[in-house]
Amino acid sequence: MTIKDTRDARVRRAAALLREQEFEPVRLRDVCEAIGVSERSLRDAFYRVCGMSPMRFERLQRLTDARRALQTAPPDRGAVTQVAIQFGFSELGRFAKSHKAAFGETPSPDAARPSHRHTG
């Protein structure tokens, strides 16, 4: 097994654990203990494989999942709040800012819904 294979395997195992905990706060130390690596090793593996830290990866995954949920949410006022909380974002202002930074739009159900407009 090469170093790259080892890194990829660490990232896959850590990402799977992060996905299992998607609605609960995650501590990097707990993930590292679960897969038997140091925090430094895991951070290095994530930066080399994904170009970001494990926690940024986890946050981006939750944002992506929240965006998908918003695409199917009813277009009512409480949808964004419900989805944000469901995916572990308790600070709604920070959720909105992170969503806009990641996707270039606010996290409203209408903005996240795929467009079906036809141009003629």
C-alpha cells in the first residue's frame, strides 16, 4: 500500500464517520481516535486529498445536504430555519453567510430550487 493509498483510506474512513454524525457536533479528536490516527496525520491527509481541513470538509458536506433539503422544502418562511437547525447550524446568520459563500446565493427555498425556465 502506498502513502497515497493510506491517505485516501484515512480520508474515506474519516468522511464516513463525519457523515454518520451529520446532525451532531463533531470533534476532530473523536474522529482521529475512532480511526486510529493523529490529528496532524488526518489534517495532512485531508489537505492532500481534498484541499481542505477535515472540519471544513464536514461543514461543506452539511451545507450541501442542507441545500438539497431546501430544494425540496415548501416555500414558506420557516423552511430555512428548519433546514438549518436540522443540519446542525444553530446560528442562522452564520448559516446564511456560509451558504452564500459556498453557492453564491442566499439559502431561501426559492433560490435553491432548480430552475425550470426555458429560454426561447
